[in-house]
Amino acid sequence: MSFRKRLLAGLTLAIGLGALVSAAQAQDVPSLKGKRIGITVAGTEHYWDLKAYQGQIDEVKRLGGIPVALDAGRNDSRQIAQIQTLIAQKPDVIVEQLGSAPVLAPWLKKIRAAGIPLFTVDTISPYSINDTTSDNYSIGEKLALQLASDIKGRGNILVFNGFYSVPVCAIRYDELKLVLRAFPDIHIIQPELRDVIPNTVQNAYSQVTDLLQKYPNKGDIAAVWSAWDVPQVGATQAIIAAHRTEVRTYGVDGSPDVVKMVADPNSPAAAVAAQQPYLIGKTAIDNVARYLAGDHDLPPYTFVPAILVNKENAAEAAKELGQS
Amino acid sequence: MSSNLIAEQAPAFLDSSADLEDRETRRARHRSQIIRLGSIAALVAVFAYFGVAAPGFANLGNLANIVEQSTVLALLAFSMSIVVLGGGGDVIRGGIDLSLGANLGLCAAAFTVASNAGFSDPVAVAITLAVGAAVGLVNAFAVVALGVLPLLATLAVMNICGGAELVLTQNTVISANSPLLSYITGASWLGLSMTDWILVGAAILLIALVHGTRWGLRLQAVGGQRQAARAAGLRVSAYLTGTYVAAGLLAALAAIVQAARLSGSSPGSGDILLSVVLTSLMSVVFSRRLLPSIGGTLLSVLFIGGLINGFQLLNVSSYWVNGVQGVLILFVVAVRSLSLRRGSV
Amino acid sequence: MSATTAPTRPIGAQLVRVTTPAALVILFVIFAVVSPTFRTPGNILHILVNNFSLPALVALGMTLVVSAGGIDLSVGVAADIAAMLAVTLMQNGTGLGLSLIAGIGGALLVGLLDALLITVFGISPFLATLGVLFIGESVQQLATNGGTPIYLVSNYPAAGLDFLAHGQILGLPLPLWLVAAAVVLTQLLLSGTAFGRHLRAIGAEPRVAWYSGVPVRRATWLVYLLSALLCGVAGLLLSATVKSYVPLSGNAFMLDAIGAVFVGTTISRETRPNVLGTLLGVFFFGMLHNGLLLIGWNFYWQQVAIGLLVFIVLGISFLTRRLQTTD
């Protein structure tokens, strides 16, 4: 019982402080005072998800609202159950972040049917009033072009084919394929590799090590591509351990550690498309606040710029991303 | 109720084994009744607390949601309880089915793929049930005919099912849409959705079957005293085979509900094995004997479901849920085992 | 149930026990023929270091636990907690030695909790360690804000850490030395010593063992602490290899370790857990993962194949044993 009291006390304090800050800082964004904002995310074990989640929670508190924040721990059934309960709680708005689009679709529809405005982060949905996200078309294209130019338009690449059912991963993968069409001398080694959750790093490490054994000569493998940056971490470690640093790695998201790897001139990590997840989360909530204040003219998408971090601009980019 | 039934209807060997009970054991059984009532009281107390403290918890709609969210887990936990009842409580040599979660995933994939291939709902359901039962038969073949330890046999089958699901779905989400799926999530009767009714129906049927019929009582005899059961002329292997096949069928049923909730099949959705094991074994604290029961399993599943729901309504971080679940179960089990200890080592 | 009932003919008994090793040899030959990469010494060493050493440590601990009639589902938690503490401390600039010791300490706490629940509170090992597994997941989620990994990338002077994962002594990689040490330890405990006899007695019939004066509680404490210790070492090795801590990674070991121990029991005449069998079991799994990837099988089929092969080996082994005992 005392635990709960302390929790509530902490919560009240946080809300109180948030209200103070908001009075001082947020002139342009309307207040969320007294509003309950439901936030449901597929999982938070990845830097991107966590930062976007925290960005939302912090911004709701800053604007004086009450976040009802739910993390499904990367389990579809659990996220569905949480959304179902959330609908019954009747918050003023529900924000949904990432997840499998086909699984979520009917439940997002139910949110709208219950008369609750729905906003999304990184989830494309016809039921969403506004989706705040990075421009994944441009991310996928820039990363693929960087890869192609780094390996001079020829060579074999290993591809972690990501979670194709997650729309943003599918876009990046499709953009890679599109770019590679213009480079007939770049071949994807078959079969493509699997990403697993959890244990992603160790699994990627082990698979890449196995394949470095299978293709033992310099030049057999030119690069490793993954739709996010956690397999990139495992692949990079495996390449260093096998002394095959001529193989370059590419990924998306830009966790601070990966940006540091890219900044290291000796690391095989060649580039990462760094998103600004915290800003994405914050922006989504600002859109919510504007909507609740009566602005019903929001665009369907708000794009937050991403930065392609490579060997040349890494130090500068880290500053711009607020990571150093 | 069930102990009276045993006294009245059980075959002779159960009586003779009852004679072997000394006074200590009988006293322990009394204590276990107190624990059982205590556990139920704890459940009621927790729900009452949520009812007062958590806004909206006691709404009929919310309670129906809890049941709905518990259905898949409950069906699998029933399966586990039946397997444990028939195979005996020893964790290593006794009955256990680790393939249930993977079977759920495989069956959901089978239903989705069949449905997308143009098969009508009845045919897709038949295919799904056949897949589930086939997995159960493979388990039974390994355990009964080959004599492999259930823990091991079902572990290997778990891998096969997991791989087969990947082969079917290529590790992607596959959507399905069929009248049956919409009916399961959409239709409601007396304020309860079809998902709720599936759970209610399955629970009533299984309680009657396992605790009320001759088959169920003999099954418990097979699990409790295998040699004696064999000596009394029961076809032990037929009973054991039955438990694994029944478990497979229930997993297939759960898969159809799951496919309805997730609008198809989604990789990793079969990842609930540990919760299944936990709730099934936890049901012991709600049972009269030291073995799982269907009613006890239902109570523990609803307990866990209510806990998760109540936490969300109280805005407690979901990161606490697993831990609290673990502590709670250890606590109840410890109380039970400590109070029974004087009767046994 | 067990094979001890009928005295078996020596030749027949050997046939049963040879199923697992034979399957291992046959598959090894098939992989070696199909994939030229597979049979290179470099790849074999890679299997031993990357696919074998970590699960072997965990499975050796599990061998002790299963010998004593228990089971340990919390192995992943012990490995994770060790990695979490060590990597967090290193991240904050603590020395390597102290960080590693703290990691082992964390793992031992998990073993301590298991043993406490089993001996003092009388909870069955299965439920006790399952409960600890659930609690361990929450602890990691709460400690890492929902599961954020910690990477030791460029800011840690990682020479010592690198040595742990990739270093060699007398030409043998350090992880294999650690496995060797664990083998010696478990083999000593299981054979010869009074402790080994006690474990066997407890595993066979705990109540009888208790009545005949075997220190059941003390043995139980020791077994779970040792299992946690070995898992802790595995967790530290894992984080040294990938220079990071990723929450909830350890569970991947659990079912493979249990599988390896029981596959290993098939080479023992009394179907008892034994060190050699466990090692063969772990190697069997590791070789399959590596070999199937190298011969170019899609990962969907890899998992089916592994399940089927384990099923067949277990089936043959248990069936022949059963046929013999009913002779």
C-alpha cells in the first residue's frame, strides 16, 4: 500500500513540476491540463522506441496532462489487451507507437469507433489523425546510396531483412532493393539473415561470424545491411573479432553507441541513418495538444528530419543529435 | 465436491490407497482446505481492492474484457492441467507439455493460411483442429510408444512446431479476415463477447469432463497411482494419449481465438509458454488435492488477468507486472508448502 | 520407469548408449561433405568458442541441478544479472576485476534466492526457479527503463574484456579453458566424492536420502549456487564477446541447456545426467546451428530440422532402452 502512495505522490509531484515548467516554457503549444493521454507502445527495449516513448511521456507531463503509458514488451497479444483496456478507460486521446500494422488495424478502428481521437508515432494507419515519423523513404534511399557508393557499386552484401511486417522496416528494405536495381554488380547473399528479438546482438554476431567463415576471403563480402541498428552492433563486433574490417556495416536509428562506432575511424561501422526519436515523441504530443485546443487542420503526417551519419560527419552529427 | 465423488464412484484401488493414508496426511488435507479457502479469499480481496481503488475496474464491460483477455491463456492452461493430471505431478518424469505455445502459433498460422487459400471457415477450422490434434498425437507417440520423458519429447516437438510456423508464415504477419473471426471478436450475447463465451463453455465442459465423469476420475487415478491403475486394468496408454491429443485440440481452439484477436497470425505470438506453466501449476493452491484442477486453473488465470488489468487502471508501470506475478505465486506456494510440511518431508 | 530394473546385455546396452554419439558423427560427416567451410579447423574452433562454450557452461550447471532431482529455469536470469551488473559498472568507469566480481556476486544472489525458496520455503524447484525467472525479468526491465541495452563501444579500455572473450592461453581460447575448468569441477563433484553420492541419492529418492542422513539441504544450496555461478560466468563471457548487455538475453540458453542435459542422459547406462553426455548434447545443438547455416538452409527449416533430429535421437534411444528392459 505504501508503495502505491509513494508512487501517487511521485506522480503528483511530477505533474506539479510539469505544470510549472509548462507555464514558463510552452507559449506556442496549448496546455494539456487535466487531459488524460493514453500512450501504447509495442516495446521499449530499443533505443529508438524508448526515446520516442519518453519524449511523449515527458511532453504530456510538461504540458500539464496525465500520461497513461503502456509498454507491451514486444508482444502483440499484450498490446491488444492493453489497447482494449485503454479504450474502456476513455482517455482524451490515444497515441499508438510502432507495432504490426495488420494486427493493430481493427483495434485502432475500435479506438475511433469509441469516439477517442487517435494519433500515431511511426505507424501508418487510416484511422490516425496524424502520424509523426521520420521520412523512411528518404532514410532507406540515402543509406542504400551511401552503401553503394562506399563499395564502389560492386560486391556481395549480407542483409538482415528486418521485420517486414513493420511498415517502416518494409519501406527501408524496399528502398534498398530499388536503389540496388541501378547497381547490377551488387548482389544480396542468399538466404537473407534473420533478426531475432530478444538476443539480437548475440544472434547477429553469431550468424555474421558463421558467414565470415563461409566466405573467408577479403572481398567475398563487401557490406552488411540491416533495417535497424541493433543487428549492426552484433555484425560490427563480429567483423572486428574476425579481423575482417574491410566489411562495412550499415543500419538505421542512430543509437548513441552506434553513432560513436561510426565516428571511430577504425570501426567497420560505415554509416547509420540517425533519427531523432525523442523529438518525434515530443512533436506527436504537441500535435495532440493543438488538436485538443481546437486545431483540426493537422496534416496527416509530420516528418521529423533524420541525419545520415557517416565517417565524415559523425562528430558533428552527434552534436546535432544532442548525443555528445 | 470432487473428493466426495471420488469416494462414491472411484474404482476399488482408490479406496485401498486411501486406507494407506495415515492421520498425518488426513490432517494435511484439512490444512490444504484452509489454504484453498485462504487463496480464494486473497483473490477476492485483491479484486475488491481494485474495485474500490481502480477507476472502472468493477464495470461489467471491464470484467468482460478481463475474461476476454484471459481466454487464450486459459485454454492453454487447461491443456497443461489435463496433461499434468494424467501424467502425474513430478516435473521431470510426470506430465508436461512444453509444445503448447508453439502449437498455438502453428495452429494460428495454419488457420490463417488455410483461410487465405480460400477455404471456408468450417474447413479452415477442421484443418486447424487436425493440426493441433496431430501435434498432440506426435507428443503422445513419443511419450507413450517410445517412452521419451514428456519434458524432452515436448521440447523437441516445440522446436518442430516453431519451425513449421516459420515455414508457413515466412516469419511475417499474415492477416486473415473471415466471418468466423469477426464473429468471435464482434458478436456478443448478454453483454459478453463470443470470446468470453468460448472460455465459459470450455471451462464448464472440462470441469464436468475431468472432475465429474468416470473418464476424468480414472484419468486422475492414472496420474496419481500409475501402477495401481494399470493393475486395476485401466488402459494407461490410452488415457495418456488422450491427454496430449486433448491438449492439442484445445491449443487449436485457442489458436482460432488468437487469430481472431490478432486478425491473423503474427510471429512470436506463441510466446506464452511460461505463463501457461505458471498458471497451471499455480492452480494447485486453488485445488483440493496437490494436483492442478480445471476450476483452479480458471481461477489462477483470472487472478493474473485481473492483476494485469488492475495495474493498468491504477497506472502502475507494466514493468512491475511480471515481478509481482512471480512474488505472488512464490508467496502462495510457500505458504501452502510450509503449512503442509509437517505432514511430509 | 528407469532402466535399472533389468540387467542388460553389455552389447545391447552399448548400442543404446551409442545413439547420440553416432548421430553426432553421422551429421558431422554429412556437414563436412556438403560444406567445405564446415570442416575447416577455423570453423570447428568457431563452433567450440561461439556455439558451444556459453551453453556448455550453463548446461554443466544444469547437470548438477538435475542430478539432484531438481531443475533450474532461472539460468537466464543469473547470466543476465551478472552481465547487467558488470557492464553497468564498467560503463561507469569501475575496473574490470571489480566489475566482474560484482557480476558473479549478482549471479550468486540469484542462486541464493533459488536455494532459499526451495530449502527453507519448501517450494518445488520448478516453481521456485520459474518464479525467480519472472521476478528477474521485472528487475531487469525496471533497472533498464524497459529494456534498454548498454553497449560498451569506444569509451571503455577493453583490453582485459577483449582477452576474456578472444584471448588465448597455450593456443586455446579462454572460453574453452573456462569450460574445461567447469568440466573438472562438475566431474569431481558428480563422481568419486561423497557429495556426488549424496546428489545421486537425493536425485533418486529425496525422502529416503533425508532419512538416511544425507545433508539434503546443504547439497541443494550448493547445487543451485554452483549452477548460478556457472551461468554468471557465461553471462560475463557473453557480454565480453559482444561488449554489451542486452536485457533478457539469457533465456535463450534455458531450453537448450535442459535439452542438452537430457539428450546427454541417453549415453549413461542408468539414464543419469553426466558430464560427458551433457557436453555431447551441447555440441550436438551447436554443430546443428552452425552446420545448417553453412549448408545454406533457410532459418525456417533449420529450426524444424533441429527439432526433428532431437526427436529422432531421443526416440531411438528411449525405444531401444525400453525394448531391452522388457526383454
